[in-house]
Amino acid sequence: MLSVKRLNFKTPDGDILRDISFNLNPGKVLAVLGPNGSGKTTLLKCILGEIYSYSGTISIDKGLRISYLPQAPEFDEMPVMEFLLSGEMVLHKLFKILNTYPEDSAEYSDAVSEYLDAGGFDKEYEIKKIISNFRFSETDLDRDLLTFSEGEKQIWGLIKILLTGSEIVLMDEPLNHLDISMRIYIERFITKQKRSGTSFIIVTHDRTFTDRVADQSLYIKLGDSIVVDGGFTKMEHHLESEFNSQLEIADEIRKKINKLEKEITRKKTWSLRKEKEKIGAADKGHIGAVAAKLMKKSIAARNRKDKALKKLKEEMPIIEKKINLKFEEYSVPNRHMISAENISKTFKEKNIFSDIDLHFNTDSRLSIIGPNGSGKTTFLQVLLGELEPDSGELYRNDNVSWLYIPQDIKKFFSEDRLIDNFPMESLGQTIIRKYLGSAKIKGEMVFQSIETLSYGELMRAAIVMAILEKKEFLFLDEPTNHLDIESLKILDVLLTNFPGGLLFISHDRQFIVTHSEKIYSLENGQLALF
């Protein structure tokens, strides 16, 4: 259906994409993985024809329709049904006419007839069947699109694309803002669409989602790419194997370089010694001629070795260091952290949660899952004392050194420059920079404004701060939002090494099973142990 061969795209700052090649077959999903800024969205825009200043070829079978769901789609104020029909010009126009005239008018009767002949009512029936798969009701079709949450608007955007009947669908991080149940709905829907021959190219950082739906994965980093069959786990195994292979190659080249450098030094020393012998020799003519001849041979040999040395150094693979986070160890005594008994909270006459009991210590690792809008963040704010419960008893041990890292990570930092938020007086800049560097926040990045750093960089910096300040417990609200795969791996290592306890809200299934010993579900106002 789609073939990309030796695609190259560069800007004045350097290569963005270099020799990207892959094929997309009917009913297949290609997951596009890689760090933020690696060129994943650029690849989609090249396929769509929004970027044309590339070299290489992009071939699409004649007559195929391509749809695109961008990372941050813009939505206008309109009823949902009108939005869903806006992908089909004729139906959209007739629908608007239909809703312009009074139902008892002749114009309305004519519009109904035209709408029927164009397949409008059949399309509406199809829409009603589809939306039931995504927890929406028929009454939602009459609501204004802008009244829905970001995650729900994302789902409406996906449904609109699927209604077009496109054979190829491009999706740029479609899971942003979606809870676990919605992610599972999308997995099932994509699997169903694959069986009907629809193909997908999906940019995603969700590791579980990738493993479940991807037939192939394309990993892009520093312009280069790798394609493997399967999802994230297969890609991770491949990258690990390639890393070890590159290490062996680098080690072999290093040995050859050391040997050549020693030979070059030896030849240089020998030729200098011969030059000295010539100066002190009785028969300077004979010795001089011999020394000159030997010197010439020595220089020629040295030049050959210099060329070989240069070639070896060019062949030396660039190997990124593995994540190696070493902090000063500290112990966290096991103490009671929170006791909540029969706590309830109502907001604007809406019951958020009621009669909840929860007890945990400083060695506990808990996660809270649940649909968007179920009250998870409100519940966390009550536990932290930012909101008062309407009823029940709440005890929080404030003798424990705890830290809250909110969903809006920028609010966590009080100073503009990143480095100024750290305890400079007690630790010193060298130590702080060393630990930030181990979390891949290196060089001048530490002096950057909070506004210029990515969500992942700020989240990693916040966890580094917690460890440096020897915190005993962390409360985290959706710490994996907008994190790329590289940031997720670093965050995994940071939290695995954190000696204290955790309570976090998340929709990332791999993150949840990696870091929580107990999973609680908050739904319909009740908290249940999973």
C-alpha cells in the first residue's frame, strides 16, 4: 500500500531523517518509536505531502485514501454529529441544511429526501453503532464538541477519521489524555479495522499499546532508523542486542587503534634515534645516506599507519552510555504515612467519592487508576491536605519528608532557571550537575529556563531533586504524561532506585505494573483494591 525508500530530510541544523525505508502492507500496523524531537511527526508530514523538500521516494498505491489524526487537533464549536459528518462534504452540507429549516416546512421535507438519498441516515446509524464502543450515548451527538474533555475530543477525532473509510490512517500520539479503558477500546477497534484491511502508522510512546497492536516497529533516533517485526518489547531486545554488538565492534577497533598508536610511537622513536646516530657518526656520508633512507621508510610507514588509524577512528561506532544512576544511599524507616476512614467529597452537588478507607506506610507503593473525570486528582488533593474532606477522618504523618509532583510539572518549580531550584548551599553545583547529568540533563541544560525544557526533562529533574533532598515518600499525578520512551526508561530507573514509598495516578499500564505493589481503582465514587 505504501513504500518509503531511502527518505532523507535535513534542515540547516542537520539531518532529521536519514535513509528511512519501510513498506506498509494491507491490514498492518507500523508503530513509530523514538525520543521526542527525533523526526517522527516529520515522517508523517512527508507521507502526507505537507513536507516535500526531501530526497528519496514515497510511493502510495493509486486511489488509496489517507487520513491523519494530529497530536493536538484543533476543534471548532459545533454539535458532535455535525463534526463527525464534516469529513464528507455532501453529507455535511445536507445535514446543515436539514437543521436550518423548521420541520413542518417544504424545504425541510426536500432536504430530508436528499439526505436520505445521499445515505445520510445510514451514516448516522453507523455512527450510533460505533460510538457505543467508546462509552458515548446517542444524546452526546447533540452536545457541543467543546464541552467534552481533551481525551473525549481525541476519541471523537478518531471516530471521524474511521468514518471516512480511509485505507491508511496516520495517528500522532493518539493516546494522549486517554484513560486505560479508552486505550483498550482503541486497541480493540484497531484490531477490528486491521481485519477489514485498514493499515495504520501510529506514533506512540505507550509500550503496552505498541506490543498489543504493532506488526512492525520503526525506531528513529539521531536521524537513523531500525525496523523490526513486532512491538516495543521486540524493539527493545533488538536495540539491546545491537548495543552489545556495537560494544564488541568498538572494543575490537579500540584494540587495533592502541596497537597502531604504539607502532607509530615506536617508529617515531626509532627514526629519531637514527637521526642522532648520524650526527655522532665518523663516516657521516655513509651513515647519513642509510639514516635518510631509513627515515624515509619510517615516515612512509608512519603515514600508512596514520591513514589506517584515521579510518579506524571513523569506523568507531558512537555508543550512547547506558543509564547509570548512582546517588548517595539513604534509608527510609517504615512509618505510618496516611490513614483515611470513611472520607467523602462532594463538588458542586456532584458526589466525587464517598466512604473511602485507605491506610499505607512509607514503604508502600500504590497506584490509583480509573476513568478520566472519576475524581482521582481530587482524591489525591484531599490526601495531601489541599482540599478538606466533607466527612470522615484523615490523618497524614507530616513528620515524614514527603513530596508532591503535580500533573502540571512546571508548577513544581519555583525558580525560572532549573539549577536554581536545587539545594545549592548544602550540595554545591558540581554534585547537582553530576546527578542531573546521570538523568540525561547535561551541559547547559541545567541553566535553561523551566519554560524551555520538555515535560520529560522536568519530571526527571523533579525525581532527582527528591532523591538529593532525601525524601521518604512521593505523591505523583500522572508522571508519564507526554514522556517519550527514553524519558520513561530513565524515570523507571529513578523510581526503582528511590528508597521511599510512592502513591501515583497513571494510565500507563507498564509503568503501573513496574512500580506499584497494590493497584486501586476509583470509579463511581468508590475506591476498590484491584
